[in-house]
Amino acid sequence: MQKEEFLHIVMPLKDKLYRLARRILISQDEAEDAVQEVFLKLWKGKEQIKKYNKPEAYAMTMTKNYCLDRLKSKQASNLTIVHQNYKSNDTRTEDQVEAKDGVGLVFEIMKQLPEQQRIILQLRDVEEYEYSEIAEVLEMNETAIRVNLSRARKTVREELIKKYNYGLKKN
Amino acid sequence: MDSKKIEQLLDAYFEGTTSIAEEKLLQEYFKSGEVAPHLEVYQDMFAFFATAKSEKTSMTPEISETNNQPFYKSLRKWVAVAALLVVALGVTFFINNNSNKISTAEQREAELAFEKTKEALNFISYQFNSSAQNLTVVKEFGKSTNKIFK
């Protein structure tokens, strides 16, 4: 496969892969690194991508797996956790702006969700995937996905209501 | 839109039973700005999804081998070739050297055997010659007996 052909297939997925990576890894830098890595992996296995009738699902699965691996190795090493703490004190101005409005609040709430639920919420409510597509990406059955999605949505709702009521009382 | 309908959709939404089309309706409703006060709490949630949808990265992934670590990659290739050459040369040299050693050892052995054989043959011929000289006496003896028994 030629480079142009490959880029033609893969480049349009760039932002989708990035959003998924960001949802899992939170940090913008790490998400960008992850996208870079996934692109390299896809390029290396470029002959394989032809076999999949949906390269998007294949790329998304790869991104999800890569990011979860990154998370695992991060949790395994103490050093990066220290680094993470340091980072959270010194968040990007962009993040700080986000955190001030309601949208940022949901962003914060989503951080608290288990990764699996976060990914499902991302794929369904942000990327608007059908359940069958999510099932393909996550290699899970659709019922389990529905259950997790419902749980994730409800958690977000509860947290929002808590914060909302707190705001009302305060005023 | 009718807030009753929206409430129903929301209930289904939180159970995970809405379709993509229905979820789009909810999106549209909360984007419209005419949200019933008791539903305002959900506005942020859908606003977040809308924001998250438009999130883009400014980075451009690079994939070409030549662009990505070109020196490292080509170096690796050439190191492999060089290593192969070294191994091949080493093996041939070793084999050559060893076979040379073997041949010289054999040669020496053969030479030794040759010398020994030569020596042995010389010894035999010397002994033979000296014995043959002694035979002249027998010849004389033969002559004398011939004279006597004529």
C-alpha cells in the first residue's frame, strides 16, 4: 500500500482517535503521543488494515488497547504517579478555563468514571456509534455495553444533580 | 419541543435504550436554549458532548519511515548487513585456517612416513647389496665344484 492511500484512509480518523485517547489518558500530550504511536502501528501493519472492512473500528480498537496499556504501565510505576500529581497542580490554562463552566464540570465528572464506562460514553454520546459498532471496537457484547452506558450516564447525572443542588443552596 | 416528550426520552436515555436519532433529538433540544427549568441540570451534560465532538488535535501524525527516525532505521539496516558480512568472513577465515592446519599436519605426517619408508628401503637395499657381495664367494665355490666334477 502506498503512503498516500494509507493516509487517505487513516488521516480522517486522526481527531476521533485523539478524542478517544484523550478520554482515556486525560492529558492532551499523552493523547497526542498515543495517536502518533497508533499511526505508526497502523502503518507497520498496513497490509492488515485492508483486510478489515472497517479500518475505523480497527484503528479505534488499537487506540483503546494502546491507551489502556499506557494507563496500566503508568499505574505500575511510582515515578509517573508522582509526576502526575505534579501535573495536576499545574494544569494547562485551557483545562482551567474548561473547569470553570458546566462543561468543564462534566469533564471532571467523566474523569472519575471507570475507563470502560468512559470509553463507552465517548463512543456513544460523542462519536455517535451504534451499539454494534461499539461492540466491534470493544470486543464486548451489546448488552454489556448498554448496561455500562446506562451506568455511566446515571453517574454523570447524579454527580451533576449533586453539584447543581449545591450551587442552588449556596446562592 | 414538548418537555413531556423530552422527559420520556431522557428516561429512556438513562436506561440506555434510546436510538442515535432520539439522542440527536435530545442534543438539539438542549442546544436550543429553550430548556424547561427542571431539565436545566442536564444541559451541561449535552453541552459537554457537543464540545467534545468538536475537539480536534493540531498535531499531525507522521508515518513515513524516511521521515521517522531515518538515520536510526537505515543505520540498523546497515549494521545488520555489516554484521552479516563480519560473520560470513569470520566463518570462511576460520574454516580456511583450520583446513590449512589440518593439511600441514597431514603433510608433515606424510613427509615423515615418506622419509621413514625411504630410510627403510635404503636399509634394505644396503643389506641386499652387502649380502649380494657375499654371494661372490658362493660363485667361486660353484666354479671350483664345476672344475672338479667335469
